[in-house]
Amino acid sequence: MPTAIDNASLPSRSKPVNIDKSHNLDRLPRLVPRKKAPPQQNPLPVPPTPPLPPPVDSQKLHFHKPTRRILSPHDYELFEASPTYSLILSFVFSLSQAAADKKISSTYQDEASDAIEKLLLVLSAVEEIVTRCPPVDQGGSRFGNPSFRDFLDIIAVESSSWHSLLNVQSDLAIVEVSTYLHNSFGNRARIDYGSGHELNFMMWLLCLNRLSILPQSTFPRLSLQVFPRYIRLMRRIQSTYYLEPAGSHGVWGLDDYHFLPFLFGASQLLNHPYIRPLSIHNELVLEEEGDEYIYLDMVRETMASKSVKGLKWTQPMLDDISGAKNWEKVEQGMRRMFVKEVLGKLPVMQHFLFGSLVPAAEGMSREEELGVNPEEKEPQGGEMVVAQDGVKHVHRSDAWGDCCGIKIPSTVAATQEAKKKGEEDSFRRIPFD
């Protein structure tokens, strides 16, 4: 118990101790309110949709077989500044906009179109040719199957009657328009397929639009009926003939073969009430909605074709895109990517074909002027001479180089070979995943 002496030694409560803190306050850092970091701006503006010009008067055109005209960087600069460049952007982006906020099934309620039905018949006829040209046994090889060349040869013979069915009038017009269709299934010499061949299919549709066969009223059905039918057909062709990915970036690409389904698919989902970009990781959403939405269908097929489970391992770009705030951001990014990675790549566009309906700009090179063989006459292996920075060089698709990528087997081929061995259900999981 404290004593009186102890209590006396305690300071009085009525007399607080004064401590000089002024010199300490000067040493404290001044508190500055945190400022919210400004949002990171994409240096590339969102490409707009140029107005689509009216169809041309076919009587004023001189039809001819399309050829390559982008044979140097200067040729590409002329092309990029030409009306044809704007025409391609306008057509592709108009098709994408026509798919906005629509399910695939909703287009079946649209007014019937004779031209659309005929296009679907053409694609069915192409698939029937796949049945007639089975792949040859390659002893387990996962590289391109040579039966693909027989498949393309039959298409070249039969496509004239298909275009007459589509009401393409003259023989010369059929030669020009059908060339784009022939080149939309892959390269005959290299037995590969990439975004440039997919672009040829778009140019085939564009030619029919220029001839007034496919007016803008048909665009929703082109985007959501004809184009998905083409993608399904290509999946069968790729899995049957083991088409190699043309210029593939491997896991660092969006897809081994296709690009435009992701653009059209993002447009479909722009204002969806509950499907978000992150929903691509939900297998139930992919299963229930994949038949209605192209983007989800592409993710579903991509996952099914890989031997490793997990998008972050097999397609990290798709995995990164799934973190976008909304589908508008995804759609804008796909527009930028189409301009930069498809139309903006010389290795892709040096194979682009120009005719009278998709004309080249004045001053662009010609194959005959540079002594370059037409693409269909290239020797097996795809050897050709192109101009790069003013210097001619030879590149091959089966060798290392930056032009057309390296020759690699497709993951589709690996999956098909696994099925033959009864291993199709054996996913390899990454450790610590």
C-alpha cells in the first residue's frame, strides 16, 4: 500500500507537464494525400468503321485473275494509303457491327435470303469434297497431308458451277471471284493455313458484295450463319489434312489459325447481361452458351485441341484478355489487333491478292516485273523471291526466319494422333497448377 511519502513524490494532476515538441514536429515528413494514378492510355486509337461505298458497275470493270501486288515495303505503303485499304476495313468492321448483341439463333428469324442459302450450299459442297478426298497414311506424321492438294484441285474444277449458282455472270468474273475462294482453305504448296487465308474468305464475300449479290441487309446472316459455317468447315479440313499453322506465334498468339471469330464474337457480347470476359474460364458457360456465341465457341474449341489443361499455359493472350473490364474493351482491342497484326503485317499481306473488285493502288509492283512466280506455281516448300528493304532474298516456310514463321505441326494434328492411340482424354497438367 503506497505511503504518504510515495504519494507526495507523484506529480500533481492539476499541473500537467509541458513538453516542447516543436523541434520534433519539424522532423516529421509532411503528409501528402495520395493521388489516383491516371488510367493508362493505349497509344493506338480505336480504328473506326469507314463508310462502305456502294456496289460498283460491273460493266465498267475489266475482270482478271487476282495476283499479288504487295512485294516490297513501298508497295505496302501505297496499299495502306489506298481506297482498297479503307474498303477492307469498312467491310470487315461492318460485318462485325452487324453481329452486335445478337445470338446466332436470332438470325434464323430474319427474312430469308436466296444468296445466303446458296452460300451455305457451296460450303456444304466443299465439305462433301473432304469426304471424297480422305488423307493418306503418313505413318504417324503430324505435318501436312498431301491429300490436301487433291482436295484443292477438285474445288478448282467444281467452283465454276458454284459461282454460276451464285449468279456471277461472266466467265472472267467467275475466274476473279473464285480465286479468293480457292485461297481461303489454305496454301496448296505449304499445306498450311493462317489469318491471311481467313482474310481471303472475307474478300470472296466482299467481291460478291461489290457485285450486288450480298447487300448490307444480308450482313447479320453473313456474320452469324455463313462465317461460323466456314469456321466449322475449316476445323474439319484442319483436322483431316493436318494443316500447319501459317506463321504461328505458338502460345503467344491468339489462336493457331483464326482471328476474325474473336472480333465478331466480342461484338456479339458487347452488352450481354451476365457473360463477362472472365466467363471464358467457366466451363459451364462455355458448354451452355458456346453454340450461340462465336467467341465462347472458339475458346471451347481451343481448350479441346490442347494437350495441356489451362488457358494461362496454352493461350496466355486469351487469358490476359479475359481480365478486361468489359466486352467493349475486348472489341476495341480486336479492332486494333486486326489493323496491326493482320493488315499491318507484311509477311501476311505479301500474299494478298488484287483484282478489279479489290484493286491495287497505282504504282504497286507486279509479279511479272520482279520475276516472281504466281503463288500457285511456287515449288513445294513455298520457296519464292520477295523484296525486303530493296534487297531480294529467298525464304522458305520450312526454315528459320521472320517472314512466314517456321514449319511446325499443328496441335490439331497432335490431338488427332492421340485419338488414334486412344489417348484423347489424357490431359497433361502443369506442375503446381
